[in-house]
Amino acid sequence: MKSSLFIIKIGGNVIDNEETLSSFLENFSEIDGKKILVHGGGKIATKIGEQLGLKPNYINGRRITDDHTIDLVTMVYGGLVNKKIVAQLQQKNCNAIGLTGADANIIPAKKRPVKDIDFGWVGDINIEELKINSLELLLSADIVPVFAALTHDGEGHILNTNADTIASALSVALSKLYDVRLMYCFEKKGVLENVDDENSVIRLINKEKYQHLLQENKLFEGIIPKIENAFDAINAGVKDVLIGDAKDLLQNITSKTEGTLIK
Amino acid sequence: MKSSLFIIKIGGNVIDNEETLSSFLENFSEIDGKKILVHGGGKIATKIGEQLGLKPNYINGRRITDDHTIDLVTMVYGGLVNKKIVAQLQQKNCNAIGLTGADANIIPAKKRPVKDIDFGWVGDINIEELKINSLELLLSADIVPVFAALTHDGEGHILNTNADTIASALSVALSKLYDVRLMYCFEKKGVLENVDDENSVIRLINKEKYQHLLQENKLFEGIIPKIENAFDAINAGVKDVLIGDAKDLLQNITSKTEGTLIK
């Protein structure tokens, strides 16, 4: 039997608030067994970017990762946010190690090809290329990897990569070795039937239900890529995916009675 | 017989210039066998600090690591500089992993006690406390640790720590397991008898010679802590210490005919 591995992704709503982050890290550190944390950057990158006089660069409404922006996110996600999380986890006796996909070449990526838009230093992952040996080495030694949402192109450049995608790619690649439970923490209690009603959490979404929800236009826009990532992960071997509030999910990590379960 | 381990420290004169850094990393990646790189931050931290409107904080001529400064160096040393080096080493087929002392708790430190001056978030290392098991795990898997000059206090805070000191502490701790050769790369070809004459490199400094040089006031100020670090390291088990120009030292890494050898 494979052992369990929790892969947990947090975003701005957890990172941006010191107390929320600290309380999340407390719960995270208490999870028994193997675990990986993946984090985005939160508002702090935008704030520091503004202080540095960088103007976000958009083409057709899509954010571009230009030279300045990749340096900014490398600093803020890969340095400030990542190492603060590591130091706090160490305080809580969780033996964290802060990583990007460039470290030990764990997540090689390819700069997104230019079609209509040149997204700049953005990386797309080929799951087959992930180097899971190094991750297994760390996990076997009870070291807890903490990933900033950065990859690299093998040609000397760091690339910006969506944190949900990284969490999902790691989950798929590691499902060969572990029973992986992927958890997307976000600002809602789960996928909501009615976006204005926090009590309308849909407990279970399977493919049929998802098609139905799409047809009825019930899903708010931001959740759709998360659900698609989840289905991709499950189709590729991940045991299950939970979407919901960080606190709820982590406090009930074995029971899975909170949030939305994707199967 | 123990196997060899090279621990190489670089500072601003290598990091600040893209071409020098790239050429150094090329030489570094070509070193056969186990190796660790330790880097400082260079001028980029000062530059970004200025852009962020931070004013360096000095008391009695000593730089203070206040709240803003520790965030700055965590971003710049631990993120921007460290991850760029890692990405470039990966390009050169060197399986680098970027670390701070907080990662895997490798270098725990204590915030420097306040006596005459409160240095702020500065960490002093107790070599006995280094966690070399995790480093051995990485080195045994042919992963190449790249350290930013940061440690942590075990209470959730990153600490600023001198890069020379980190290189020396790692060397001493790892000399239990390896034949360690510690190399300090800096802007001169070695310790100079005459600071204005690059050809006056002192090839060998032992304790007698060092006392002699001190008495004659021949050493320029910046080199003294380096030499003292070197002697401390050797007294604690490090095989030898070389001080000199990055290019010279790395191109002649086995012959040791360049730079100043401290014994």
C-alpha cells in the first residue's frame, strides 16, 4: 500500500493576513505524515512592485511577466514569502525546505510559446519531466517541501507558473509513489451553488455534475480552472481533490467532511 | 578515506557583474565531486533598497538589520540572487538547490544579544547546532547546495549572517564527514604583502606569519576577519583554506598554486 501524501495549495487570502497565515501554518504543521505546501504570492508582490515603480503590464487583459516582473516575483515569492513561511514552520517543529521548480531541477518548464500574446517569462509544465526522485529523497527524510510558484526553463531563466498548476502537476507526478490528496485552499468554504451563500457548498462534484453546473452557468469564473485542474489531476492518478477554506480543510483533514470533494 | 568537499564563498565582486558571475558559475559547475556555494548579496540589495525608499541604518558606523532590511535581504539574497544562480547552474548541468539556513533547519542561529549596539536581525551561529544530516543527504545524491547568507532563530525569524562566517561554519561542521577545502573568492589575487601590488600575493600564511603581518600593519582591514575565519576553520578540522580571485582559484582547483593558502 502506498503511504498518504497531502499536497496543499494556498493563495493570497491565506498569505496576505499575518494571523491567518500563522494559524494556517499551525494547522499545516500538525498534519501527520508526508506533506507538501505550494503557495502563490498574494498582494505583497503587487505592493512591492508599486514601491519599485513597476507598472503591471497587460495585453488584452492578460498579465504579462516581463523582465522586471519575473525579478519581482522571484524576489517576493521565491525569497520573502517562501522563506518567511519556512522560518515559521521551523518554529512549529515542521522541518520545511523552501523551493522553486528550479531547485534540484524538480519542475522543469518551457517558456510559453508566443501565439496571439507573448506572456513573457511564463512557464508551462510537462508533468512527465518532473524530477520526483529529489522530492522522494526529501519526503523520505521527513523534510517538508514548500514550493513558491516558480519553475525554470533549463536555459538559465526562472519562469512564473500558476500555483494551482504546480500543485496539480506535483500531485500527478507523485501519485506514482503516494496516495495523493490534493487540497486547494481558497477564500470560500467550497464550490458554491450560489456564490452569495456560503452555506450552499456543493459537497461532491463528479463529471456529470460539473457539466450540469457549467450548462446552468452556476459557477463563478475563478473556480472553473480549479475544477478543471482537479479533474485533470484525478484522471492522471491523484486520489481525490478537496476545494475549500484552509481552516476547515486542515482541521478535518482525515474526515473530508468539509469543502467540495472532486471525484 | 573521506571524500573531498569544496566549499566556495563568493561576494559582490563576482555577483554584481553578469559576465563575471556567468563565467564563475561555468567554472564552478565543472568542479568534479562534491561542492557547496555560499554567496552574499552584492550591490543589488542596496540598489533595490534605495528604490524601495529604505535608508541604510547605521549606529556607530555599524550597519543595522532593521525590520525593513531583513525583508530586503530575504527577498534579494534568498530570492533574486539565489534563484538566479540556481537557474544558471541548472543550465550548466549542475544540480543546484538554493537554500538559506532556515531550510531544513540546516543553520540555526541566535539573534545577536544587545550589548552596546542592537544589530537587529543578525544571527550568530553555534557550529555544534548545524544540522548536517540534511546536507549529507543532498550531497550524497549529487545535489549542490547554494546558500544565501541567511539563517534563522527557530522562533520564526530569518536572520542576516555574514557569508564568510556561514562558509566557515559549514566547512567546520562538514569536516567530520569530508576533507573540506574552503575557498574565499574576493577581488584580489590573494592576501597581498603590498595592497597596491597585485603581484605581491603571499602564497602561504601560517600563524607565525600572520602575527608578523599584524605587527607590521601590513594587512588591509577587510582581509583580517577572513584570515581569522580561516584559522578558526583550520583549528576546527578544515583541511585548508584558499583566499584569492574566483577565476584563478577555480581554474586551478586541484593544484592550489594560486591565491593564498592558509594553514
